[in-house]
Amino acid sequence: MAPAFTMMSVLAPALAWLVPGAGHMAQKRWIRGGLLLVSILGMAIIGLLLRGRMYQPIGNDLLEILGFVGDLGTGGFYLLGQAMGWGQAAPFTATADYGKIFIIAAGLLNFIAVADAYHIAIGKKP
């Protein structure tokens, strides 16, 4: 049986990608949405504070492409970071590797949150 197509089944994942937790908040899942917002943005900000690198869409290496996909998962944070030039400096500290992993992990966690918001919207998950 195909999932029902509703406006919320399109809006919730889009909001969830753009602002972590917003897809859940749009469905009145306030606590879950707030926890996702704090944890995902917190991880991304910690990654930047550790001087983590944000990957560019142009990459000539498979690992760079995968890093870009992970970073892109942070949604609006990635778009804002690209516009502001965050995470573009050459890493000269030992913590920079940890920082880029924090940003990628935040993006991957947000992809899971997007899928969760979609499943709630179509009624597959209570």
C-alpha cells in the first residue's frame, strides 16, 4: 500500500532538512523537535569551533564527495556556512579532524531526522 500524499508529507521533510527539528515542530512534536534542533546545531557549531572544515560541492575524491553529502545534511546551516565562508580555512590544529567529523555527523543525524519527520507525516510512526 502506497503512503498517502499530503501537504505535510512534503512540508515536514523539507522543513526538517532546512532547520533541524522544524519538521517535527510543524507536526506538534515539540520536545523531539527541540532536542533535534539543539543536538544537531550544537554538534555543527562545536565542529566549527574546533576549526572543522566544511566540504565543497566540487570534489575529485570519493571521500570528499561523501564529506560534502554529510555536510549538506545540516541543511540551512550548510547554506549559511557557505554564504559566510565558515569552515574554509586550512586546518592547522589537531582538533580540526574532530571538527569536520562533528559537522558530518550532524548532517547524517539530520538526514535520519528528515526520514523520521516524513514517517510521522505519512502515519507510519506514531
